[in-house]
Amino acid sequence: MNRRTIRRRRAVFLHRTALRGGLLLLILAAFTLPACNRQPNGNPADGERWYSLHRCDGCHGEDGIGGRGPELAATELSFRRFASKIRSPHSTVMPAYDEQQLPDEDAADIYLWLVSLEK
Ligand code: HEC
């Protein structure tokens, strides 16, 4: 084997290793990213009922079109952000809903319903 062959082989080896590393990263990302962005389980049809039962519509409008409160239809908030806004709103206008009044499961229903709406 002359030097050039050795160099070429080393290059091929490094290239393959890099490719494999990249592939591994891709696979890892494919498994971990959805976990950060996971949608909650729930029932959007129930969500519509909770939404009017809890009088969200009074401020956020029918079908979440907005009013005294911001538009919520087709919200781009993650469920985590959405839920934290419900537990501790950033204004004194919106009442805070605790787990007793509005359990996480019902909040998830509302969220899924809102996400399903068109802007
Ligand atoms: C009395 C009026 C009022 C009621 C009732 C109300 N909200 Fe709000 N909501 C607001 C106002 C005003 C804001 C904007 C200030 C803020 O972010 O806290 C807001 C903000 C929010 C946000 C954050 C929106 C964003 O894009 O940042 C979410 C999510 C939300 N409300 C959900 C709900 C849900 C779900 C209900 C019913 C369970 C509800 N709200 C009931 C007035 C209200």
C-alpha cells in the first residue's frame, strides 16, 4: 500500500464515520423532538363545551375569535404555555383557574378544540 492509498482509505473511513454520526443524531432527534412538542390527549368536542361552560367565550369570543381577551383560535402556544396561562394569567382581567375549577384534562380538551379551529 502506498501513502496515497492509505490517505484515501483514511478519508473514506472518516467520511463514513461522520455519516454514521450524522445518522445517529438524526435518529436521536426524531425520537426526542416530538416528546418536547407532544400534543396532550383529549377530546376536542368536549373542549368546545368546557370553553363555554367556563365562560372563556365571554372574553375570548365565540370560537375563540377574540374580544376582551386575545384570539385563541388556532393558537400557536404549546399546551404547556397554554396551561400555564390558564393557571396564572398575565393580567388581572383574566381569572386564574386552578386544578379544582379546570382540571388539566379539561384544559387539554379546550386546547385541542382551539387548535383545530381556523383563524
Ligand atoms: C374576564 C375575561 C377572561 C376570561 C373569562 C378568560 N380569559 Fe383568557 N385572557 C383574558 C385576557 C385579558 C388575556 C390577555 C392577558 C393575558 O395573557 O393574561 C387572556 C389570555 C389568555 C391566554 C393567553 C393567550 C396568549 O396568546 O398569550 C389563554 C391561553 C387564555 N386566556 C385562555 C383562557 C381560557 C381557556 C379561558 C376559560 C377557561 C379564559 N382564558 C377565560 C381574559 C379572559
